[in-house]
Amino acid sequence: MSQRTQRPIRPRRPGAWWGLVGVFVATVLGLGSLGGCQKPDPAMSSDMHSVAAACMRATACRVKPFARVGGCMTDYLTLRVEFGESAVVGGIYSCVNQADTCAEVEACFGAGEPCNSSFEAYCDGDNAVYCDLIDARTYRYECGSAGYGCRVDPLTPYAASCIPTDQATASAQSISYSLQCDNTFCTRTTQACSTNDLDQCSGEEIVACVEGEIIRFNCRTLGLRTCEMEENGWGHCRPQIE
């Protein structure tokens, strides 16, 4: 990871736990935007090392938090890579990894106005706009920034996604984890685990289950504070300044 991703994150406001149901909904429906960031190179966050870092930084700021680092990575792989949105979401994660404050992290995800009463997703030109069912705010993908178009799922009117402009649907791809640990940001343990296990804290590290293996992630390497446990039984990094 480049040194640009190591800057401390300062929260804009205190966050509150949304609940595991909320995390699940955000996982299934979560969309975003490059917000106020300059458009970065999507390749910067296409590797799983950068994806995991962005997941940890966003969760520390309580922006679309995940109770499992592995779950956030799976969201990227299955919903993003497999369905052709990796370039767009890679740009969002690159933006997150360059953010100085939690307000900037939120801007990377494209938080917008309150949802209207229908809660239905829609296409605004090449932008995919949807209502987050947890915080009742709109979020958007800037599909056109990656040369994609927008489509509202005919079976799920609450979800909009980016698709290649020359295809009615995105082609599925064969995907696999390729997280490379350097024993600084993350360390593999070879210990088996259940992917349903919530992340836990061990000192300054997050103990997470990623594809059936326990991996330890160090919060300090991202400019974040030590790991803390929530009342609901999951651990995550804390922003640098409360």
C-alpha cells in the first residue's frame, strides 16, 4: 500500500451501530460515488489488500459499516467484480483510501439527499441512484466515470447498478480471493474459522475470518486507532480523533 493511504482519519460526527440486519441490507444494496474526490485510478483499489483497507476505514467512520471485513470483501467480489462493477467501486475505495476525514469518506460513497417516499432506485443519466434503507439517504454510482451505463433491476426496484453500455447484463466472471498479507497490515494464521463469525479485537488488531481462514488486520497501519468492541459483539478500528 502506498503511503497515501496511511493518513489518520478524523470523524465528522459520532456514529451509532445500525444492527446486523442493517449491515446485511447495506451489503446487498450498497452503492456509492466518487463524491468530492478527484477521480482516481480504479486499479489502485482493485486488489484485495486495498479493498480490505477501504472496508476497515469506512467501517471505522461508521459509513456503511460491516461487522465482518471478510463480508465487505465478499461484497466487492460477488456484487462488484462478478456483475461488472469493479471499476466503479474500485474508484470509490481508492477515494476512501486517500481520504483525510470521515466526512471525505462519506463523500466518496456519494451520500445525498433524504429518500423520497417510494424508496425506489432510478437512473439519473449514467448515474445509478438508490435509497439506503438504513439511513434513508440516497447514494449513487457514477457509472459513466468508468464508461458504464445504469440499469434498475426489474426484479428488485430498490437496486440500481452499473452495466457495460454494450450489454443488457454484465457477464459473470470467475473470481477468487487474492489477499496478500505482509505481516504488517495483515497476517495469515492458517487457522480455520466460520465466515459467519463477527470480527473480534485482539489489542490493536482485528481478528477476522476471510474465506475460512483467520486473518489478523492491524488498525495502526491505516492511521487508525486501536480496535474496539461494540455491545453487539463485533470489533472494528477507531478513527484517529474521537
